[in-house]
Amino acid sequence: MCFELTDFQITLNNEALFEPFSLHIKAGQIGAITGPSGSGKSTILSDILGVLPAIFSRSGNIRLNEKDITGLPTGQRHVGIFFQDDLLFPHLNVFENLVFGIPAKLSKKEKAQKISSALSHAGLQGFEKRDIATLSGGQRARISLLRTLLSEPKLILLDEPFSKLDEELRDQFRSWVFKQIQLQDIPAVLVTHDARDIPESAVKIELEVSYA
Amino acid sequence: MNTFKRLAARGTLFGASPWITTSIFLIPVVVGLLGTWLPAFGWLPAIDSRRFSLAPWQQLFAYPGADSAIVKTLVTGLGASALALLITLLILIGLYPSKIFNQIERSLAPLLSMPHAAFAIGLGLLIMPSGWLVRLLATFTEALSTPPLWTTFQDAQGISLIFALALKEIPFLLFMSLAVLPTLKAKQTLALAGSLGHSKRYAWTWLLLPRLYKQIKLPFYAVVAYSLTVVDIAMIAGPTTPPTLAVLVNQWFYNPDFQYRMVGAAGATLLLLINVVTLLVLHLSEKPLEKLRTAMLNKGAHHRKRFHWETPAAIVASLSLIGLYIASILQILFWSFASRWRYPDLLPEHFSLRSWGRIFNRIEEPFFCSFWLAVLSAFIALVLTILMLENEVRIKQRKPGFDAQRSVLIVYLPLLIPQIAFLFGFQVFLIQTRLDANFYSLLWSHCVFVIPYVFLTLSGPYRKFDQRYSVAAVTLCSCPAKSFWKVKFQILLRPILYAFATGFSVSIAQYLPTLFVGAGKFSTITTEAVAMTSGSDRRLIAVMALWQQILPLIIFLLATLVPSLLFKNRKAMQQSSI
């Protein structure tokens, strides 16, 4: 599995947000995009997801596993996203949240097994029936990532994933997230303004604001 | 179903929804207005009148009591609107934000759900010389041992009509204000003004009210239009000889002499004119008032120690408001079960089910007619509203700067034009196209008034929905339909059901559309209740008013209970955010 952006640039009213760049990452690898606020980091993720507002336009290619995905609707891109807010569905319990994205072809029993083992790997065994609102911020963040990974995306996007967690939790959670992504063996694109969030091994892209 | 899916997939259904809705509104309004204007100038081929003339207008102004009816219309309509606005503002200034206010907020839904006619009937029974209020006074004084000869209801000055209208509109204006207070940052403004040494009243009067007024301007205009031109409430609570212009117009339309159709059309057009001029004057007076405010504000604040009367006054006002609602429901309830209830007794001597039994024989048909009209019109309105709001989401996705407020004006249109100004013309149109006395035409006419309220109730919470939930859901399950039904629809279930209940109760409360479009073939519990108020036994009137109230109340109860039960173990879903 691999993911690439080539000569990628986004423009707003004929003005480029940043200098064009290319990024090529393989399964288990993380591409980290940094840049000052307003440089268009999150806009890049919207475009990869397929929800770029029409006032923006893009040049360059987005390819996932050698396939151009720019023409596909969001639901068919097999791209997962992890926001800084967990966005767990408040009307569903932990199990229902997790089962939401699991491919339908699996049997009920297989789904339950997957969820139970994912929860215990995350140190949350037996949490299936818990109400989301009763969980701590750290627990919610972990369940949210599990939910994304269980939907078996071919690429995962991380949008400022750690910025809302407190210092203590942050280091621990960060290394857990990167480990999970490696286990899943998919490429990941990380967007952050904090250099500490970027692992050593990451392919780094620093956006250059274009003043053209 | 397949075509539906294909349309939905291409987004055509979303794009078409504003057009479908607009035509549901515009066809009856445009056709109806034209169909009223032409007869107003003598053109009504249905009765073989094909020459334009001013005769209907001359007949209108020559009619005994016409001028007094016009004056009464202005006095009651403007009086009620002004009173409703002032009390709404008083309650906001005195009590927002506070614990009492939260209590009031919670009681708004049942108050709003009460049909206008039922409330007017209850209020009437309560304040009549033989009602509870006088009976209560009679326990203190010998002087009232026989019912006094005061006219406290349907008085010639229209005071009881003003009160009935104002009391019914205050909850609506409060509800509409509540929706916009967060966007005005009212709490923050009050806190800031307080830290600068200004009183709450100063902050409200000079900083918040002008902005609040701008936001609730359209609902207020709807209140003005309604108060000036309402027929059913004016028949129940208004003066009689002569009544208000709207009631007079309605009588002309139903005069056995067909010539009066044209006088009625002229009267309806005059009412429209009065309405348009009033709203225009209100609109034009905004700029000068704004200049005045800026001038006053620039003079600086006077830090005089003054008595803060507004909080106690607001408490009295809101307690009386809620008290009157409760008292009138209880008054109806007691009358409906009373067999013998002598004057100054506070309670009936004997209770019986006789009145309920007598009504039961004649309720079945109107009951089911009301029920199906309300269910279907609320459902159609809900589907169209959700499609339109989803369409908005789609447009915003393409153009983030899109201003959704523009669509609001068109939604308000049916609420700003007097019903009586176009329903006659619409009826003529239906007769000519042989669509009259047809259930679907009746349903259509109900939708015209139900859709705006459903849209207004749902659009706030719907637009506040965090769209990232939907993005997350689609990326997880790859299916936009599943992500809508399982996530967005369910998270918004509470406001969606609430909007449905609102639409349902609006349909139940409709009087004129059923009267005109139903053409005598269809009657609802509301048309029956209004028909009974002239002359029937007050026990029977009470039973009818209760029936009118039971249906919306049950639906509102379900709309609150269902989500509470469904999400009883979900803490984050418990706060009732309507």
C-alpha cells in the first residue's frame, strides 16, 4: 500500500496557499505536514477526503495504491480520519460506535470478537456497553482511533490529533497511535503545528507559504 | 423507490426541494390573491358579474359599522402585538439569564402547543362574570353574590381580544427570541456591561434589544399580521356588533346573498392593504429609531441609582402568563365534567360524563379528519424541511459564504399575508379546476401554514449540527444514507420530533383553510369548536376545546418521551436542546 501526492497545490481565488510539493509514503509510514496556521494544512486533508469546498481548486494528483482517487466520492475513497475532537457518536455506546465502521461482510460474532480484542489491546477490555459520555478524554481518544482503524481504511489522516490532550496523556497516546498505525500497516498523513508530535521516521513536509 | 434513490444520489431531490416548497406556498398565495382582487373590483364570473367597477368598495364603506370595524381591527391588532412584544421583552430583561427563566423555557412547549381557539375558549370561561375569577372574588365580598353585569369577555372595546391574542403570542415570541439569544452573545454582553458599571436594564435597552429586535423582526411581523387579520379568535373573544374587519369579511363571504362575495373580496383586500401599510410603517421607522438610539447612546450613561422594577415585574408577568394558561385549562376541564355548577360555588356540585357522551357522537369524523390532516401535513413539511436543510449543507460545502438567512423570507411569506386575503380566491380557483371539497386540496392548504413553522423550529438545531460527525460517519461506513439515518437523524431526533409536533399542532389549530378549502364537506375539531362557541352550552364548548387540546398535547408528549426513552442511558443526549 502506498500513498502519493504529486506537484500538489491548492489555490484560492487564483492565489496559491503554499508552494507545490510532492509526498510519497509507503504502508506503515507517516507523512507529516507542518506549517504556520492559515497555510492550508487542514484544507489538504479535506481535499484528500473529498470534501474540499468548491471555492478552492487543486492542481496535482492524489494517488492511493497507484489509483487516482480525485474523482471518487468520500465514501468510496477508503480514507479514514482522526480529528482532534473524538467525534464519537453520542447516541451510541462504545460497541455501537466501533461496529459502525466494521465492514458489513463480517458475521456478528466476528465483529464482536474484533471489537473485544481491539478494546483489550487498548487497555479498555469490557468497555463495550459503556456510554461515551462517561469516559475520560484519553479513553475517548483511544476509542475514536480504534473506530477509524476497525473500518479498515487504506490511508489514515490525522488532523492535529493530539492538540486537545494534556501533556501527560499526550506522549503516551502519541506513541500508542503510531504503534497502532504500524500494526495496521497503512500509510498515514499527519497534520500538526507542533514539531513534538512528529515521529523521527516520518517523511516531513514543511509548507512554504507562497506570497506570489 | 428506485427512481427516488437515483434522484437522491444525484442530489436532484435536494436541489428541487426549495422549488417544490416555494410552489406549494406560492401557487395558493398568488392564485388566491388574484382571485380575491378581481372580485373586489366586480369581476366574478361564477355569479355572472363581468364588469369592473368600484361598487364592492362603495358597498363596503356604506355597510353599517364598517368604519368602526376598521378602527377595532387596528386597535386590537396593534394593541395585542405591542403588548405581546413588550411583555416578551420585559420577561427577557427582568429574568434572562436566571433559573426562573430556565423554568419558563421548559414550559414553553405545552403553551405553544395549545391551539389558539382552545386557549381563547378557556380564557373566556375563566374571565366571564360567571367564571372562576369572579367566583373567587365573590368568596371575599357579599356584593358579588349574584353574577355582576360586567362585560369582561367579548367587550365592545376589544380588550379581551387584545389579551387573548397577546397571551397566545408571548410564548411564540419568547421561543423565537431564545433561538437567537446565543448568537447575540447576550450573557457575555450583560456581564461586560455589568463590569463597566451599567445596569442590566441599560445593557438591554441600549445594547441588546435593538439587535434582538432585528433578529425577531420577522416573527414579530407575523404576529402583527396574524393579530390584525385573525378570524377564529376574533369570533370567540372579539367584539360583536360590529366585529373586527376580518370577522366582518368572513361574514360577507358566507352571506346567502352572492353579491356580498364581492364586498367580502373588497374587505379582504382592504385588510391586506392595512396589513401591508402597517408592516411598511414598522419597517420604515427602524432607521429613524436607530439614529435616535445612537444619539442617546453617545450622550453617555447616567449612573443613577434607580429601583430595578423590571425583575419583579417580569416575575409577576410570567407567573400570570403561566397561571392563566393553567387556570383556563382547569376551567375547561371542570366545565366539561360539570353537571350542575351554581354561581358563586368554586367547584361544580355534581360531576358527570354527559357532555363528553353528547360530544362523542359527533366527534368521530372531525377527529379523524383533524388527525390525518395534521399527521400528513406535518410529515410532508418535515420531509421538505429536512431536504431543504440538507440542500443548504450541500450548497455551503460548495460555497462556504452562502447566507442561509435569505431563504427565511420566502418561508415567512405565508405568515405575513393574511389568510383571509387569499383563501377566498384560492377557493374560487379550486372550484374552477374542480379540485374543491377534496381532501388533498385541504391537505395542501394546511401545508402552506405548517411548513413555515416546521422549518422555523427545525432550522436552528439542524444548522448547529457539527457536520464533521457526518464526514466521520461517511469515511467509516462508506454509505451516505446509512451515515444520515444512523448518525445525523438520530442525533437530531429530539428537534426533529419536536418540529413534527409543532407542525401537527399548527395544523390542528387551522380554522380558515378548513372552512374555505374544505367547503363544508370537511370539518375538523377546530371548525366544530369555533362553530359551537356561538350559543352552545358551555359544557359542550368545554369538551370540544379539550378535544382540540388533547391531540397536540399527546404528540408533544410523545416527541419528548420517545427520545428520552431511546437514549435513556446516553448522558450526552439528555439535555433537551430544542
